Amino acid sequence: MGHARILRSAGQGRATNRHKANQISSPRAADKIYDKLVEGPKGERIRTAEKLTVPARKAWKVVQRLYPSEFNKDVPNPWIGVTMKTRVKQTKAAVTRDQVYEFANGCIHAGEVEAAAIAVICFEWLQRPENVIAGHIKWTDYRNPKAPTIIRIQHHKTKAIVLHPLEEKLPDGTAIKFYEEAEAVLSHLKKRGTPMILREVDEDKFKPFSFSGMQRSYSFGCTTDHRR
């Protein structure tokens, strides 16, 4: 049977793309291929099997329309309806304030001020790292002369704009700062442009970090003792 060779290839970790689509003779054959993909030498590979099955379902539909003669017309898309095992996703423990600021201070000490600022901004104002790295937090939103006690935060998933007060003035003129530690971290940033988070690419030339670039900055710039 055609799919038996595919099963052997999948089980041995070899590519199955050399086998013809019409060798998968039934939805049951796709189920068997999926089951074989799940089996790994060190345990179940549920995520790997899922990553292969979902694209296969779409690819079958697209390629069958373009090259119908290569497919068994009596067999529908066999990848539709494959019952995939569910993964038990581990819950990541939330970081504490102490961990965030320990990390931030470690980054500042290592000269990675932007990494420190990103960690603090994400923690205090509930931002996604990719949005902060992309430059969506701007100096014009932070203690703007027209709103000197406010930081303006836009949540890009919901498009909601939230004005966070940074301090409160008491009748005697004393200011109580709500984010004193965070602002102490932000004070180390250089104003290189409108976005708060920018990197220098050349003399007087700045651009946002790539996500992978910031990961490298985090991995190599901040000491092991401060990573979380």
C-alpha cells in the first residue's frame, strides 16, 4: 500500500515529499501518518505533528485544484477531520516586580538601556514586547507639555487608548509619583527620535530594533544573574 512507505519515512524522520498524493488512499491513511508523526524517539511530538498536518490540509486543497490529475478523485482531502491530540500547555508563572527591576537594573549596568526600558514598560503599562520594540511607545506620549503628568498608552490589539497618571500633586505642592522606579529606568534612555526605543545604526541614524535583534541584546548584554 502506498501510504505504508510514507509511514516508514515519517517514522524514521525522512522526508515524505517524494511520494505522490494519490498514494494516500483514504482519510484513514492520513490518520495513520499523523499517528506516526506523533511518535518520536524521545516521546510524543504533538506540536511537530500539528505543524505538519495543518499545512498539509491547506496544501492538498490548493494543489488539487491546480493539478487534479495527480490526485485520486474518489478520495476527498484526507487531512480534513484528522483528530489531533491536544497539548497540555504549561502555565507560565508571572514575573514579580522585584524580578522585573532586578532584570532592568542588570541591563542598565550592562549598557542595554533599551532592553531595561522595554521590560519596565511591558510590566507597568501592560504592553506587548513586539509593539514596544516596533516603536509604538513615543516620547510625545510621555509627559507631553500639554499633559505633563500623563503617559498615553495605546493597546494595539484593542486600539484602546489609556491615559495613565504618573503623579498626583498634593495641596501643599508635593508630588506623589506613581511610577517612580519605572521613570528612573526611562531616564537612562536617549532621545533619538519620536519612538522611545531606537537603536543607532550609523552616526546620527536610528531605527527600531528587530525582535530577533532585541533578543540578542537581551541574551548577550544582560548578565545571567538578571535573566528571567
